[in-house]
Amino acid sequence: MDKRRKWREQEQRLVERWNAAEERHRSVHAEILRAQAGGDGASETLLAAARTAQAEREAVRRAVARLKVEYNSGRRY
């Protein structure tokens, strides 16, 4: 039972990371769209933030994929 609790906590932290990464990704892209709509264009800082948000999102996606593999192979639950 202790393993299951540990796994649930890991899954919950992963869900929280996923939600945070998605929110950052959406907010950075919204800022880029506002900057482009204002005629300024996206600054290098915003583009770097977008690349960082995308990389973080991909890292979380890979972590989810690893967890799914563990679940489907029977190593979890």
C-alpha cells in the first residue's frame, strides 16, 4: 500500500508540473501575440521564454510517457 501512495504522490506532482508548464506556455504565447498585434513584434526575450516553456513542456511530456510505459508494462500497480 505504501508503494501505491508514493506512486499517487508522484503522479500528482507530475500533473501539477504539467498544468504549470501548460500555463506558462499559454501565457508566453499570449504575450507574443499581444506584442505582434501592437506592431512591436516579439522581442528576443519573449522568444527565449517561449523556447524555454516549450522545452519544459516537452520534458514533462516525456515524463508522462515514461510513467505510461511503467504502467502498461505492469511495473506500477
